[in-house]
Amino acid sequence: MIRCCIALLLSLVLLPAHSATLLVLGDSISAGYGIDAGKGWVELMRDQLGEEHQVINASISGETTSGGVRRIRPLLRTHQPQIVVLALGANDGLRANGPQHIEHNLEAMIESAKRQNALVLLIGIRLPPNYGASYSDAFGAVFPHLAERHHLPLVPFLLKNVAEHEELMQTDRHHPTARAQPLILDNVWPKLLQLLRTLP
């Protein structure tokens, strides 16, 4: 516990002094579905970054990659973010949308962000085992493929160390509890910090 606290303090000291705007484009997991306002991992990230950095949470419960494609350009124009945290795809997977369709949409959003000179942090997700190995494997491969093709930092699984623990998930088994939110931020924080350090 002490070691984790020391690591956190060191990471905060090493945050860039200049300000940055971060746009989070996600679904219900990033929107804080089923938990009190202000307790989600994006809000915890905002608190950890401090007032020097602006965090715009444009996440919507039920959002798909198709919805993200429709929304990202006006969001980029409005907020002019330096970093886009792209955390979509889970609802596509739960609806068994084709992996190629999901990849196409995510790539369109990545390219939109890059045209606005924004850096992209890609967030991966995994499906429950009942979706079958063939589809789950093809779905899961979308995120590393895109990260490699576009040279993006990747969080392989947003719910790492969370989804496998029943006590950290709400009764629907799809959404994490408030208790899980710091663990989700732990999954995102190292890659986010790396991006922040590359900003001019």
C-alpha cells in the first residue's frame, strides 16, 4: 500500500506543468452508469490531474462506435483537445456487430483526432465468455491491430482486475461498482501519463 502511494505521488510530481485538454469518448463504463455522480474513473482522473488540465467527459451510456463517429468531429471542433481517450466498442460487441465494422469506425475516429493534431489513447475491452471464442477473439484483436497500425498507446483491457471479481461488478455483470473505479483509473493512468509527457 505504501509503495503504491509513493508511486502515485511520484507520478503526480512528474505531471507536465502546462495545461492540456483531454476529451474522453466512451460508453456507460466511462459515463459512470449506476454509481453516484463524481465517483466514476473519469472524474477521479480529473481530480488526479488537477486544475491545470481540463477533462471533457463526452461519454454516453449505450454509445456505439457508429455514434462515436457521428459525434467526434463536432466535439473536436468545440473543445480542441490535445488528447482523445477513445473508449468505445463494448456495446458493439454486446450486439455482436462485425469486428470489421467496429474497426472501421474506431479507425475513422482515430483519423479525425489525428487531423486535429490530437494524440489518441486507445482503450480496449473484452467480451464475456458466452459470446464464443471465435467472435470474442476477433473482437479483441481489433484494438491491438489499430494501436499497431496507428502507433497508439493502448490500454489492453479497461476492466483488468475488475471484471473477474464479482464483488466489483454491479448485478448486471457489465458495469463496475464505485469501488472498482480507482482500479480502472490505475489501468489507464500509466499510458495517459506517457502521453501527457510527450505534449509540447
